[in-house]
Amino acid sequence: LSIDLAVIDEAQAHDSMGVVSAIQPAMAAKLHAQLWVLGCAGEQPDSLLSHYVKVGRLEADNPASTMCYIEYSPEPDADILDRSAWLAANPTLDRPHGVSSLALGDAALTMEPAVFRREHLNVQPASAGGGAIDKPVWAGCLDKELVPGSHIGIGLDVSPDRDRGALVVVGRVGDRWPIE
């Protein structure tokens, strides 16, 4: 069997590329086969959708890319009551058969803000991003010989859901600030 069009909806629920690996061989015989990957922001930074968001953002400026990447979302810190943020995430806002401003207004007032951002604005919650520092950048900073000095500071950060946390020790050594 060959597939001309495959659609993966709710891609944020997939935590691996397994479904794509299963579909792509059946698309290889079709010259213009298309794979559509759809979903909202989700909570998992390593989801199938997150992978395609990263790749799509990189490919958006590549004139030789064969990928079509479309993302509907406002700035991550947009006010959940801002109608322009709703429009950025919902291009059918108040159009026939589209998303209703009344429904979004009610949802913005009654849903948890993080859930509203994820489900209606397509913005991943800050606590789900996996950290403020890119993992490869952080790994590149590793110096196994450098340890915090004798005058230290300690920091503790726990996510609002209490499912993740970090305990950090820092202490100046010369002009550097090693962290553990």
C-alpha cells in the first residue's frame, strides 16, 4: 500500500517518532506524498509535535525546504484576555463555523491559565519547556575540574505542579561562577 496523505492529529500526545516511522515507508512510492502533523502545544517538550515545531521553525527560512510549516500562536507571554492573542492562535475567530470570541472569553475566565494557553493559544506552559537553557548549550559548559568555592549560595526551584525541581549550589571561583 502507498499513502498520498497521512494526517497525525493530536501529535502532542505522541512521545516518540514511532508513528512517523511506521507511515513514511508507505509514502516513499508517492512523488508528492504529504504528512500533516497537527496539534496544540502540549505539555511534553519531547513530543512528536515539539519535534516538528523545532524542525519547522528552522526550515521556515530555508528556500530549498520541502516542508510547509504553519504555526498559529501569539507571543508566549501574551495576556490570555487579549483578543489579538486569540486571533493569532485562531485565524477563524468569529468567522462562520470558526472559533467564537464568546467561547474563548468564557474559557479564559474559567480555565486554568496554563491550560487555556496550551489548548486555545497553542502556547506551551513555561514549566513544560524543559528549562530556560538549551540542553546542548548547558552540556557544553561542563567543566569537571571546576567546583563552587568556599562561599556558596543555594537555590531551590520547584514547578507549580510540584512534579519537577532543581537544587543548585553556586560559589565564585576567581571570575567564574561554577554551578552544581
